[in-house]
Amino acid sequence: MSDAPAVRSRFTKQAGNHGGTGYPQLRLLALVACGTRTLIDAVFGPTTTGETTYAPLLLRSLHPGMILLADRNFGAKDLLADIAATGADVLVRLKIGRKLAVLRRLPDGSYLSMLGALRVRIIECEITIITPAGRRTGVYRLATTLLDHRHYPAGELITLYHQRWQIETAYLELKSSILGGRVLRARTATGVEQEVYALLVTYQLLRTAMADATTTRADIDPDRASFSIAWQTARDQLIQAANVITDTTVDLVGTIGRHVLANLMPDRRLRACPRIVKRAISKYQARGPNIDRTNYKATVRIDILAGEPPGPPTKVSN
């Protein structure tokens, strides 16, 4: 966002080893539907407030019948208890080094335990990603309020948890696709808030149009809808001033839907890319020109760990 003094009065710059960020930043936390990636709720504010402080503000949008997928940062026992109190279920990743009591082993390899006063089911597994360049193995520990192993097998919950990464794509579309790498233009704190809401509304309108289009075809997974196509179509309609004459039919959503359906992406294939720093802040910390940036086709093997809870792993893949 703008580096104007009025903006810095509310939104601060992030500190760092090389003098910090060039612009003030804000922290945005969102609830996103995994299937359509539409927004359910969102909160934002200064980065001086952490994610776990913003998270309780989103509990207003949780209700029975929902399963909340969350990463390790949200594994605090009090927050999980508050989520469960809404009637929604939760599936969250926990840190491996956390000490948990094994109350009862279940046939699928999971076990019952307690996080504070909340009764949970723990699933520990080893996930191996195999590519032509080799293999990487990581140990995952998941906690869930879905206690019935017959209705919710451990293997299915492990596969479901992978859908949490849908929100990372949503953040990318907000920051990169719509903004195009540009900073927010507002020069006051109030203007920044208005601009963020406009950004969220734009994203939601596009995602709604995409969801409406894909639901007309039972054979199409919403994942195949291209956000870039939807965004570019809407942008072109505005630039060309299409449908602004009063005696024409305004069909912006229909236009977006038709372009999305005509330019569907192929079914997603499992691919993996080594996690690296794409752009080093300092040339002296760069890892050299021989970094493998190839995006490999991959297969995944999941092994549920039914023995004693594992110790800290030597390698962890996120």
C-alpha cells in the first residue's frame, strides 16, 4: 500500500534483516469455500496483530455442517474449543513435537486424545512425494473433532486436508491476478480499508460468476474454471464500455461464464516443485544459478502411523 504518512499511522512496515519492507502492509484472514473458492468471511487490519487474534472474528460465520481446515498456526487449544462451540467441525494440523496423551487407539490407526477440555481424534501419517528427481518424506499430525473413524476414515481425512491449499490460491488471485503486483493506491487509512473491501467484492463477484457457470455442467469440477479468464473478461468488458447503452441487455455475468466454459483448464494433475526462495533479498544469500526449478509430475504415498507418536522428523514438507 502507499507509503503516505496517513497510511503509516495505522499500517506499519514489516521489520527484516535488510531494513524491512518498502511499503506498509496489512494482514488479511479469510474463510474460503474449498470447492468454489468463494469467500465466506474475511477480516483484516495491521500486521502488529497476529492471525490467531483475528481468527475469533471469523467464528461468526461458522455453523453446524461445516468442516474448517486450518494450518498449524491455528492449533491453539482455546481457539479450537471456540471453533467447536459454533457447532462446526475442525481438521487442523498440529506440530509434531507437541505432547499428546493417547486415550484410545482406533482400528484405522488414529487415536483419541484431549486438547485442553476438547476431545479430539489424532491422525499421524507419513507422506512421501515421489518424482523423477527423487522423493521427499514428511510427517504430518492432524487433529479433528470428527471422532467416528467408521464414518470419517483416517485416509479420507488426510486426503481432505490437502484441500486447505485452496485458500493459498485465493490469496494469490487477490494479490497477484487482480492487483497485478501493484500496491494499494489509497493514501489514507480509511481509503485503504475501502480499497480492500472493493478488492474483496471484486474477487467474490468473479468467483460467484465462475461457480454459477460451472454448476450448469455436472461433469465439470469448479477447479477447471480459470480465474484469469474470468478476470480478463470482466476487465475487457469495462475497457470496451460494453453494455453501457440503455437499450442493450447487460449480461456481464453471462459473458464471464461463457468465456470460462469455453476456456476450461485441464483436469489438475499432481505436480510438485522444490520449495526454494524464488527471489533472494541479497545477492550474497542467493543459492546460485543451478537451482532446480522444474515442476515435476508426482505420485503420493500415504502411510498412517499406528504405533507410538513419532518424534520430530528430519524432513518436513508443507
